[in-house]
Amino acid sequence: MVRQAIRRQGSLRILTPEQVTASTKPAAGPADHDCFGLLPRREEENELLTQDETSLTVPAFIQGSKKNLIGGKWVDATSGRQIDTVNPATGQVLCRIAGGDATDIDLAVSAARRAFEGEWSRWTPHQRRKLILKIHDVILDNFDELAMIETLDMGAPLKRTTGLAEWTSQVLQFFASQCDAATVATPPNSLPGDFLTLKSLAPVGVVGGIIPWNGPLIGLWWIFGPALATGCTAVLKPAEDASLSVLRVAELMMEAGVPEGVINVVTGYGADAGQALAEHRDVDRIAFTGSIGTAQTIVRASAVNLKRLQLELGGKSPDIVFADADLDKAVPGAAMGVFTNSGQVCVAGTRIFVQRSIHDEFVERMQEFTKTIRVGDGLDPNTQLGLLISERQLDRVMHYIDVGGGEGAHLASGGKRLGGELASGFFVEPTVFSGASNDMTIAREEIFGPVASVIPFDDMDDALRLANDTPFGLAGGVWTRSLSTAHKVSQNIKAGTIWVNCYGVLDPAIGFGGTKMSGYGWKGAKEHVEGYLYPKAVYINLD
């Protein structure tokens, strides 16, 4: 039986199921299609919840030691090593996960290969579709538990994690719709004689996935979803800082009927497990989300067997606010385009370019908006902004804040680590630098924290020059009332995903991706699914 608890004044009290109120779910989170949680808050989300609305359930899953999923079995790391999983809001150990290494990766890849070459390869598209839809139902039935695990493990507000339920439903239904992506075509040919030509797409085989800690409850579906849809098998290595939601999802997927070996999960450090997955000669494809440095290591490691790669890397995305923009929308939209998930979002619009004539007004409004953001423990239903994942990340963010001030940017808002009742967690105030320039370190390097640089520009050409003066090309935003301006700017920003008068919305049937040093490949849409397939032509002589 799942143990249940209620959080009051920083402590957890175990409750019996009969004591748990029916109103355990916090207020609604972001809009259904807001995968990244970057849309500005609705007015009703500014209202504090009453004491009766703060009852929360804490799953028993977070207790004890967790194992790897290999070949349908839950097993300890072969080395016996374990890694503490820490609640970043309190610094307390939640449980321990397996410290997997190259040996565990080899076992998982072997299990995935056996499954790929076994009965799983004979499953029809209809069977795979039914399986994904069964997984959909099981996951949605348990989503409150998954959201709680995610919040405890990586610190995102419960409003954000519970708000991912509808998006998860959409992405699973999308991948269910793609199970016949490998349909055979019979195109006409220009060969002499009587030939029948067949053209199809076939599953690449064993795919490896390495996902970060900033949203594993989202990231895992970019691996498991297309693998199940296409008939591939998968080995997933989640970040050691946030593996629990992945492990619980894998457990639920097995309960839903996924065959042994089709999905495998190995937890551990990147240098031990991630590197081994990238180097493994029997892995046909790697999908990685994370830093450029790690991606470059993976690219080199993948050369041993010329793995197919999909990389989603860092960004310093430009968010351009023109003088004719509706500031009532642009200010909160641009602010939350940086601050959501404490800035730990790959597409965060951390370089906010504001037309010079409205620069000062924009900064003043952003200062006022920032003051209204409630920072706190993710379990507090009134929290709008959580914390950083680790002390290491906290130190990194505080370093960049110091550098920004040292290089001459004006600290307009925030810039401090929060103390008091939040002192034991890794909390940083939402931070705004004004008077910044595009050549400052805070505008050149990815911080991955709640730090925005407001940079003035003169006209459209100036805005585009500044926006594109970066090695990154993941995303960007435009705020204007002019359709002509919106079209011209969105077409000329060198990035894979552009938002106009919004930020962070995502339809899994459309997808997103980057270019330049932000990586290559696509997440979502048919391009994503086809990345798990390879083209095959068959020529049949009928004479």
C-alpha cells in the first residue's frame, strides 16, 4: 500500500489513506500545451491556497534502495555501488539508486539486442499501438504520484509537475499514432525490364538515451515513445541527480505489458554509465540532451561504430521585444521564459533584447513582476518558482551573477541566495541584469539558472545582428503587434524553434529542435520517429 503523508511547516507526517482528503491535487499548472512551463501565470494562480488545499501524498516508492531495470528484471549494480538521491529543497537523502557502470550497460544493451531480435520484432503496428495506449492509461492513472516523485527529486514546483499530465497524454497518443511509420511504398521505377521496387523504413535496432535532470518526466518519452512506436529497443541512462521518476515510470510500463528487454534503465554517473553507453558497439543510435562538452565527448565516442546521433544541447536564446509590443503580455512572458524551472530549461530566453525607446520601462516592469514571483519548496502549493538541482549548480549560478556585476551589468533585481527557512535548499532569487551588452559573459555562456540579461537594440537589423551573434541556435522569441515584423524576424533568427507573442509552447506533433552548437535532430513530429528508422529499398526482377 502506498504510504501517504502531509507536509506542514517543513515536516512530513505519515497519514493513513482514510485520513487523506479528497483535495490532494494542487492548483492547475501551466496550459496543457506548455511543455516547458514557460507561459506567464494566470491571475488565479496568484491566489494563495488555503490550509485544506495543501494535503499531499508522498509515495512509498521514494524509500529504500532502487535497482536497474535490465532484461525485465530489477537488479543491483554489478559493483554493488549506490548513489544517494537528495531532495534539493532540504538537502536530505530520499533514497539510494544503483551506481551502474560499463558492466551494467553491457548487460542492458545485450538484453535490448535479444529483445530486438526476438518476439518484439514480430509485433505488428497495431500491437505496438495498443501497448502505447495501455501505457498511456497506466501513466495517467498514476500521474499524481509521478509528479510528487519528480518534485521531491529535482525540486520543480508541484504546480509544474502535475501540469505535465495533459502534455504527457498528448505525446503518448502522438507516438501511438506513428506505429505505422514504416509503411511499405511501391514507387514506380525507370528500370529496363519488369521490376517491382519496394521502399520502406526499418527500425535501427538498439537505441541509447541519455537525459538530463531538469525534466526527466518529460525527457524519457523522447526515447521510449519513438522506440516503442518503431519497434526499436532502448537503454536509458537518466541523470544521477534525478532518476526516480524514470525508474517509477519504467516500473509502470512493465506493469502495462512491455516485453522484457524492450526498455532498460541503468542509473549511474555519466563518466561510468553514460560514457559506456556512448561507446558501446552494439548501440545503433544515441539521443542525448545536455551540455555541449558532454555532447562532443559522445560524438567522439560514437565513432567506434558510426552511431546515429540526435543532440539537443545548450542555448542562449534571444527573446526580442519591439517597441510596439503589448508589454502587459511581453513582460511576464519574457520573464517566465527565463525563470521557469529556475532557469533550468534548454530553450530559456535568457538574452532579452528590448528596443531602446522602451528599455527603461520594460526593466521597471520586469523588476515589479519579479517581486511577485513566489519562490519556495516545490511541495508548497503556493510556490511558483523552485530551486536549483544541486549545490554544484548553485555555485555555478552564483559565480555568473558575480561575473555579470564585475563586467559592468547593472543588477536590477535579485542576485542572492535565499536564506531563512529556505537556507537548507539551493534557492536563488530571480535575477535581472539591465544595461548588459551582448559580449558580456552572462550573455555568451549558458548559465542554466534564473538569470536574465536585458540588452537594448535600435532597430530590426540591430536586433537580428545581436540575436544571431551567438554560437547557439536552439530557440528564440519575438514580441510585436506587427505581423510583418514577426514574420521577418522569425524567418531570420538562426534557431530551430521560434515563438511569436508567446514562449515555450510545444505540440508533440510539430516538435522542436536546434541548429549550430545547440545540436541537431528533432524532437517530436514525423522527423523524430523517422530518426529511429532507416530507409530500405528492394528491387524485385519479375522476368
